[in-house]
Amino acid sequence: MNIRFIFCTLAGLGALHAPVWAQDRIYRCGNEYTNNVTPAQAKNCKLVEGGNVTVVQGIKPKAAKAGAAASATSGTPAGSKVDAAEQKSRDSDARLILQSELAKAESRQAELLKEFNNGEPEKLGSEVRNHQKYLDRVAELKASLARNESDMAGIRRELGRVTGSTAAR
């Protein structure tokens, strides 16, 4: 009785693994896999060796409507336009903000130029004995001046864009 049980169990396990043993040859044709010999030979596909291949077909996402994509990126409902008066108001606000930022940057530049003193700023108390500290501060002031000048140039460019977009209307 035990022998029959063991034999039936082994036969059942063998039947479960039979599909693995009977897998056909798999051919790779670029990014595609096939087990059809004739099309694979016609396309000069390569035989895949060294294990089983599992290919899972993916699903293609549905195409989004153009209006839905536009509304998702702009934050406004699809098909709606901004009022000309509202746009003028936004441009005016942007111009005022940029002008105030430019004024701050220009005042900061004036302070940095005054402190820089044509490359010879006044020595601070700790810099009298340590000349390297003084040189480091001079280099830092020079870098700050260059960075602030670059910031002002960027603000001026942006201000020109805002003013130019208002003039174009």
C-alpha cells in the first residue's frame, strides 16, 4: 500500500513538471520572442539557450485627450483663456516685483562696492595679524560683487521680457 502511494505521488509530481520539460525552442527576433520555427528562420532569429523564457505582454495606456493634457499642465480648465485685463494685471504685478528686486540688488551692489573699496577694504581687528583672513575676505567680496552683478543682469533680462510682452499686445 505504501509503494502505491509513493508511486502515485511521484507520478503526480512528474505530471506537474511535464510542461517545463516539454517547452519548445524559443527564438529571439530583436525584442520579440517566438516559438514558431519557420518565421524565426525566415527572419534569421537566434535560438535562446540556457533556460526558460517568460514573456509578459504589457498593456498600452489609453491615449490622453489633448485638452486634458493641456489643463493638467497649465492649471486652467481646457479651452479657457485668461482675460486680457487679468493678464495685464498679472504683467503689471510681475513688473513691480521685478523692479523691487532690482532696486534691492542695486542697493546691495552699492554696499558691496563701498565695502570692497576698489580692492582694498579696511582691515578688521582679527585680520591685522592674520593677512590670509584679509585676503579670503577680499576674495569673498569680489565673488559677491560678481554674483550680485549677474543677478542684476538676470533681473534686467526678465524685466525686459515682461515689458516686451506687454508692449507686444
